[in-house]
Amino acid sequence: TVGVPFAASDAVAPAAVFEIIGPDGQPRLTQTRVLRRHPTGSLQWVLVDFQADVAASASVTYTLRQRTGPPLLEPNVPPAAVIPDLVLTDLAGVVYTFAPSERIVEETGPLRTVLRLSGDIVSATGERLLSATLRLHTYRGKPQVKVFVTLRHASRSLPNPVGLQWAEEPPVLFRHASLVVP
């Protein structure tokens, strides 16, 4: 992944499509996302994803160019069943699990798809401990899933079994946390 800047004088069209050309002169699967535009609407920054094959200690050159034909591949689609098990255990031994309530595909392309899961972390009795957002990055042809977890305080009164003092919102303390991606 690399960010590519364009000067306003480049006047890169807002709908420009890019591809990476490998050292062998052949196009590689390329996924791009516009990060910023100039006031004129032309592209200023583009994020470019591609997979490079480079031997250890070797040097190769990949070239970015505007593509004139159709995309090389349809978007990568993550498996529907990829919902991680996020489990937290607090200091009192209460177990909380992630209960996703929203599932949104934030980004999709020929190489990578980003799936956002949002919901609450709740106990078996429905007590809400935290809100959570998980972003799952899946990659075409790869078994790995990259997961980014964001936890947000649920703003509620928490037990204080160890006598800690805090000025504002009490912290959420855990004894154990695990994330398992099927």
C-alpha cells in the first residue's frame, strides 16, 4: 500500500482508474481509493494497493499508470460467515461477548475488502459493558484476516472490586480478552 500525490497541474481526472505495471511489463491487480481532491476536483492523493513479488535483497520497479480498459477482476467478497468471537472477562469474573448489530462493507475492490461490524459487548444477562467496532480486512486468495478493534466506554456505573479511584468515567478493567476469527 502506498499513497501517491498529484500536483494540481497534473489535472488528474476525478474518475481516473489506475493500475500497477510489474517489472515484467504486465498489469498487476490494483485497488485504489481517492484520499483527497484539489479544489478543482482533480485528484490530489490516491491510496494504491497491490501485491508485489520481490526476492530477498532484490530491487524491482513497479509503475503506476492510468488504465484505459475495464477492471482486471471483480471485487473481492469476504465470506459471509466471518464474524469474530470477541470475549472479555471483567475483574469480577463476568464474561461479556460481542453482539454485532450492524454489518457494512466499507470498501471493496479486486484485492481487499473491509467489512465493518458494530455492536455491543454484553453479558449473558444483557448487561452492556462496551460498544465495539471491528474492521475486518480480507484479501483475495489469502486465508488471513486483519482485524482492527475499537472499544468505546458504555458510560455506566461499574463495580470497583479493587478500590481504584478515578476522576471522570470509571475505567473498564478486564482480567481476560480474546478474539477468535473462524
